[in-house]
Amino acid sequence: MDFEEHLEMARDPNNIPGIYNYCDSWCERCLFTSRCLNYKTRARFEKEREREQREEENKVFWDQVNQAIEDVKDVLEEKQETETNIDITGFDDEDNGDIGEGLDEFEKHRQKAREQPISKAAKRYMNTAMQFFKEKEGMLGQFITEGDGVMKDTETGITDEITLQRISIAVQVAFYYHFQIWVKVNRALTSSYDDFENDEENADLLKDSDGSAKVALLGIDQSIVAWKTLYKYLREDKGTIAGIISLLKQLQNGIERVFPNARNFIRPGFDDYTNLIPK
């Protein structure tokens, strides 16, 4: 792509400025690809017809995710109050040594971030979820690799197509976010150590750390619903899944303590609805 072509894309009044800074990077499931300069730059050769079809399919996908919230809202409800009040400082059980003197400021901040309890909690959740998917690859692997098209011939023992569709969506959501949450937690922590964020003159400005923390929290919200869906249908794995949900709620509680303003962060396009109106 030459400069003039990129400049023409950038001048598109339909673009939502900065929308890509605080997204979850799941472009295949995004409703705003047509208004994202970053996506359009990366996928400039994609046919318009295919893009429109994908956006419509993604709308259906997220409508089904929202419906799943209603389907599982009573699952494990009796444990929610105690689980969300668990202190996650117990995750700070590793010794990573001193930060090397030769590291630049960013590397120092990033290393410091990875030593924090919520980063370790996010990594523990990531590894636990990864192990679950590895152990259940034969039963759930098709849902990950083939997605929405898998409605039969699975090892779940379930034949009802609607139920299989709900499991498919839950697996896709849980699998996608299990790594991404850790990435966003580390970005939030790393940004929080930046001098710009800690300058009193910038106290009234939106903080990148809050934006990244919010993306992590939203990923956790979606993941909890997904795991509750799997808890509902995968009866033999209820104990393991309940533990995973507990890990997520502890992590959620910890992030909200470290970044109390994260949920109030306004993400361009996603939360700032005035940006949805083309200029």
C-alpha cells in the first residue's frame, strides 16, 4: 500500500478515531471492522461483500452470547458473593529476582508488571484454562478449529443442535480470552508505571492503564458467562470448571481493586456512542 492509498483510508469520515487502541483484537468477531483504520489497513484486499457478511454473522454471534447470559445467570449464583471477595495476594508466590540494571524504562515497567499479584493470577488462569482445553481437545477441539459450523459428531454425547451451538460459542469465547486477558492485564500494569500517568497535571486525563484494564475486565465478564455455560452442560467436568470460574472471579476482584476507575473508561466507538454516527 502506498502513502496516498493509506492517506485516503485515514481520511474516511466513517472511521472511529482510536477505536483499535482499546479493543480485544478479535477482528473476526468485531462489529466495527468497517470503521477501523487499523483493520482496513491490514485487510485492504478483503472484498466488501465478504466483510458485510462477516459483520452480520458476528452480530448473530454476539446476540447469542448475550442470550447465554440469561441462560446461565442462576448457575453458581449462591457462591458469587464469597468468591468475589477472595484476596488474590496469595498468587504472589514466585520470586523473579531483581530487575536488571541494563533494562530500559519500558522493560523495567513490563518486568515489574509481571511480578504483580494480578498478573500472576491472570497467568495462572491462562495456564489452567489452557490445560483444560488440552485435556478436552478430543471433545472440544472441533468447536475451536471449526467454530459455528460444528453442530454434530462431537464427543460430548450431546445431540441437540441448539445446545451444541451454545457450547460452541462458549468454547470459542473462553478459548479466545484465556490468553488475551493476561496480555491486557500486563499492558494495564505496565502503563500504570509510566511517568505521564503519574504526573498530577494529567490527573484529569483518561489513562491507558484504565483502558487496558477495562478490556481485561470485559474479557473476564464474557469468559465467566462462557465457563458457566460449559458448567451447565459438561456435567463430568463441573468441579474443574467451578474452580476455573473461581479463579476468574478472584482475578476480576483484584483488577477492580488495582484499577477502580477502569470500568468508567470510555473506549472510542465501543462506549462512546456519539462516534457511531458517521460525520
